[in-house]
Amino acid sequence: MKRLRIEHATGFRYLGDVTASYNEARMLPGTTDSQFVLSSSLDIHPSTSVNAYVDYFGTRVSSFDVLQPHTELNITARSLVEVRPRPIEHADISWDRLATEASRTIETVEQLVQTPRTLPHPEVVELAKTIASRHDHPSRAAHDISTTIGDAVEYVHGFTGVHSTAHEAWDARKGVCQDIAHITLGALRSVGIPARYVSGYLHPRASAGVGEAVTGESHAWVEWFSGDWWGFDPTNNAEIGDRHVLVGRGRDYNDVPPLRGVYAGPFKSELFVKVTITREA
């Protein structure tokens, strides 16, 4: 088990005065069966009141308005989290039983539906079907599909944008964790395996010592349902370990952006982001 301190600073710089902005932040992790939040806070400048709630998918949301003129919006989330690994346990569930179980709850049914972000390339559909046909158990098929896609797509920062789709990223065979997660979701859903998008943080350096602050960034991975939900990081072809901190889940990135909002003011704005992760134990 590791204890990680995360500081995520983000916001916007505007080319002139903004008279009002309305925002939602999804930057604070929640306690799950594999992580425990010891403390968390959100600092906002200009100062304002915050309405905190948990959304439909179980993600912590901080909603706030800034109703005074400002040229910059700064949000800093600070969290201290204890994290333990959650290795995958492959259940001997059949494809027929999975189809039956997946049809019983909204939680799984809605994670079978493709979104514009996850709609798979025909090549991905064919690849997923070929891999699935080799496995009697969907969990092992999901693991194989996720690993194969992780191997096939090169991680290239800046090649795609925040609005890129799985289809576009597969065409290029390049993208970031968000793209690789979207491709994997499309592949899993195409063969009847419920799968959901996970946003969070990944401590980037396993060898970092206690007290060493490391520059990090937001990360994305997937979870699939095969009797229970299991997570996998296709970008790094790794199981979810004690360096992954979960913030939110959804159907795709659209359900869990770290910061979303609208404002009244200049057309152009500049987003800035800095994530620092420190291992404390």
C-alpha cells in the first residue's frame, strides 16, 4: 500500500475581463474498495462558495459560480490517499451468463452502449471479435483485447486533442491515455462486455522515494464487467496498482472532465494544468 499526496492546479487565463463563469470540477478522489481518502480540499480563486455533490456515476463534483470580473480562474485540488493494488481475478463466467447478468441492471446495460467518442473502427470490431472467439471466458478475452490494443497504439502526447474519437486515434495508431481508453471501451462493448471509462491520476515513477515530489498528470484507464468490475490500464498494459488513484467513472471522457464550464467574456481563453504527486509512505 502507498500513501500519495496529489496537488492538481488548473484553470483558465482570459484575454480580458470575464464578468461571470459557471463551473464544475471533478478533481477530488473518493474512497473505494482499493483506496481510502484521508483528506481532500479544493481552493478556488477568485474565492466563491462551492456546492459539492456526487453525480450519477458516483464521482465527486464541486459546482461553483464566479460572479465578479476576473481575468484568471485558479482551482487547486489537494488530496491525500492510501492506495492498494487490485489485481485482476478472472472469474469462470461464460459468455451466456455474462449476457444475462449484464442485462439485469442499468449500471451494466448503459456501459454496453457506444458513444460518439468510443464508436469503434471496423478494424477494431474485427480484432475484438477474433480475440473473443479464442476465449471461453469474457474476463480473459477482455484482458487480451485490452493488452492487444495497448500494444497497437503508440502513446504520443499532443498528437490528438481533447475532442478526438476512438476511430480517429485508431486510424493514426497514436494518441494519449484518453484515446487508448476510448478505443479499448469500443472494442470491449462491441463483443458484449460492459466497460466504463475511469479518470484519475498515476504516479509516474515507481522508484520515487518517500517525500519526493514528481510531476504527474491526469490519467485514464478502463474497467470491464465480468461478474464484478475489474480495472486495467491499457496505456501502460498494467493492472491497477498502488500508483493509480481513481477520481471518476463514466461512459467516456465527457462524463468525467476535470474542469468544465461556461463564461461570459472574451472568446479566447488558455487552459493551464500542473499535477504534482508525492509519495508519503
